[in-house]
Amino acid sequence: MLVLDYAKGIVHRFLRNPKWNCGLVLLHNQFSSYSIYVKSRPFLQVPYESASFDLLRSQKQTLLAYDGLFNRRYMSNSTIELRTDDNVVRFAFNNATGNNNVVPTRKEKKWKRAKLSRKAKVNELRFYRLKAKKKMNSPNPEVRIRYKLEKAKRKEEWLIEKLRKYDVPKSPAEPYDPEILTEEEQHYLKRTGEKRKNFVLVGRRGVFGGVVLNLHLHWKKHETVKVICKPCNKPGQVHEYAAELARLSKGIVIDVKPNNSIVLYRGKNYVRPEVMSPIDTLSKDKALEKYRYEQSLEHTSEFIEKLEKELEEYQKYVTRHKQKKDEEAEKNKANPKNKAE
């Protein structure tokens, strides 16, 4: 009992410390083996020896209920736990257990990592380069292939993320009357489109705003336009370009030739739009950037397939070599027995 009274006296002295001259004892919970004292300190100068301090301490419940004067935003809280287990006094700060009514303490600040100096960055890069060099110069071919494969897959993921930025959402199609052409009209327009020299070139950038603008400029004086697609190496790419141009320009596809050329007709009731390059198309520079990323992605995917085949072949070679070794070992074990017989 003497030890307990002495410990309680220490706690009371700590709570009445002049350094904490604006403190208020709001909660005091006693249990069978320990006591919990919660001290809440608003940023108000209240002298600890004044009558106002005693008055506020007596009215602890009203202080907690009245949120206008002592808002939790402007409170600094601390918790003291006094344990007397097996006649041993233990103190714990900001670690109250078994009580849900205790005022929550402030969370500790998470310290951000300090910025590295230029020398530290150089050393870090050098470390990664040496690590990569060790893998590249490894005597084990599987380590080399796996390192190249991981690097290529990382590059592929990065390229896919880059290409997502260039995906333009398609605007809803405007209602227009599709014109029905007879076979004679189609034949006439096809011949005129082949004979005339006016054309629009679709290059490596693909279909972008400038191509549609050129179509409308040609349709100012001509009914038909020939669209020439130069790098159409993929199968079906010309038909994709034709459908995209017809959607963006509201024209009619007359013919798609095997030499990667398209004949487009403007229509009988053609009206030149105010904005000739649609909004849902890329600019010239953005289209070129997209093409470069697509080319890089295509090459990396081919390289990944090649590395995967190499890895499979190497693993097959290793299994074959192990089988041969096992067979030779079994034969060597069997030979001395035969000789002895």
C-alpha cells in the first residue's frame, strides 16, 4: 500500500508540474491492478495554483461535452498508466489498455526520406550497373537469358503505359443520311478516282487530324479523292484506315485496291464542316510519338518471344544432359557387377 500511495503521489506531482501549467486532468480510471490518468492540455494559459484550475477540474464532464471552447483540434493529449502487478510499480506513457473512453493521442509524424546528394545518386547508379554487368557476364546462360527477359518485360509494361496516354476517346457519331449509290454511279466514281491525280498520303503517323483536313480541302474542288497508304505491312490495315476515314470525314468508301489505295467519295449532299480536323484525333507530333512507341512495343514483344524460346531450348538441353549423366552413372554401377560375375 505504501508503494502504491508513493506511486500515486509521483503521478499527481507529474500532473501538477509547472511545465504543464495549462494541463487539465480529464479522466482518471482505477482498476484492480492499475490506474490510468489522462491529461489533456489545451493551448490556454491557466495557472495551476489559481481557483479557475480547481473549478475546471471539478467540471471535467462539462469540459468534454462542451466542444466550442476546448476543441480536440487544439488539444495536446498524453496518457499515463500506473501498474502495480506483483507489488512492482510500472509506468507507461501514451499506452493505455482496456479503456475505450481515453482521449486519443496524436500520431507520430512519419519522417520522409532525405533527398540524396549527387554523389550518393551516382554511387547508387554505379551499384545497379555493376549488378547488371555481373548478370550479363555470368557463365550460366540461363542467368543471362532471364536477366534480358526481365528487362524486356519491364520495357514492355512501360511502353503500354505510355501508349495509354495517346488513346483518344471516340466522340458519339453524329446522325447523317447514308447515301445509296447505284452500280453505274459506283463504277463511274471508281474510274474517275483512278484517273485523277489528286491524292492524300497516309504515312507512318496513320490517320490523324491533318489527313482528314486534307480530304476536306480536296473535296472542295473534286468529288473523289485517292488515299495512298504507304507502310501498310499488317494484313487488314488498309480496311481499318478506310473505316476510320469514312467515320471521321463522313465520306463513302468506293473501292479498296490491293496496292494499298482507297477511293473516297464526298457524297451528293456534301456540306463542308466548320471544323475540318475532328476533335477526337491526334496532332501531327502526337501521332509520330505514338507510332514510335508502337514500333518499339512491337520489337520488344518479338524479342520477348525469342528469349522465351531460347530459355525453353536451354532447359530442354539441361534435362537431356542430366538424363545422359544418370544413364552413364547407372551403366558404370552395373559394369563392375557384370565383371565380377
